[in-house]
Amino acid sequence: MGTKRYHVKVPSDLWYVHFSFTLMTMFEDPPQASSAQLTPGQRLARGVVRCLRELDFACAEEFVPASGLRVDVIALGAKGELWIIECKSSRADFTSDSKWEGYLEHCDRFFWAVDTAFPTEILPAETGLMIADGYGAELVRMPEETRLPGARRSALTRKIARHTAFRLHGLRDPGFMPAF
């Protein structure tokens, strides 16, 4: 496993392309988690992320958009769109979630991801719906878009970049603990 170094002058408006290329070359074989090691919600999230990657979204799991909130999946599209997907493995999991409406102010579109056995009629009709398993997902219902204000979108995009960079660093150097 080695890091390839490329010295390329990158225009400031394309920093994310350079960042993505750098991250892609950092690892030859990233660690894999088997389905047996994942919780039901994590299996759904894995399928959702696979589906969204095919739609050209970059995803982060268990992301904290604001204090007191943690979303299962946040997805950043090529045009800057932000989607949040909450993975629910059972009726009880859904009915015990009292924070999901707080996620709406942090995304352009909000989705539920559930498996085929989930009673989808209990999900709010104005939200999006994905049917997922550990290997993929299908977009069943697209919610209306509610565009985020520019300043909030910019702040969230930077927060996602930092979050994913810290996670990647944790893979490369798991024993390192920052002083802050």
C-alpha cells in the first residue's frame, strides 16, 4: 500500500476534484466489512451508499450536521445537492425516531431507506423512499426539493469534507489522537 504523489496546479474552484483524486490514490485495497459484521441499519446504509455512488453522489455515514443530530447517510451530488437518508430496520426503529424532522433543514431532499418487509405506509408521504438491502437500493419515491440557503450549503459541504478526511486519516493512522 503506497501513496502516489502528483504535483498538479489545481484551480481553486476545482479543489474538490484534486481532493477526491488524492483520496482515491491513497489506498490500494480499503478494508471490507462482511454483512455478518454489520447491524441491520448498517446493511441498509451500505446498500444505499452503493446505489447513490451509481448516481454520482459521494456519501458519508453517521454524519453529524448539527449538535444533537446524527444522520445515517448524507450524500453530496456533483452539482452540490445534499440528500439525507435515514435507514430504518423496523417499525419500532421508525416510531422511536423523534429527531428526523430536524434533519430537514440540513438537506435538499430527505429519504427513508427500509427493507422489503418494512410497512412503508407508516412513512410520511412527503419524504423520499428507498428500498434497500446490504447490496443495493432502489429509489422508489423522490421527494420535492427544498433548496438549502447558500451559506448553509457551503458550511455543510466543508463539514462533510473535513469529516471524510478525518475518517480517512483514521484508517491510515488509527492510533493518532489530535490535541484539540
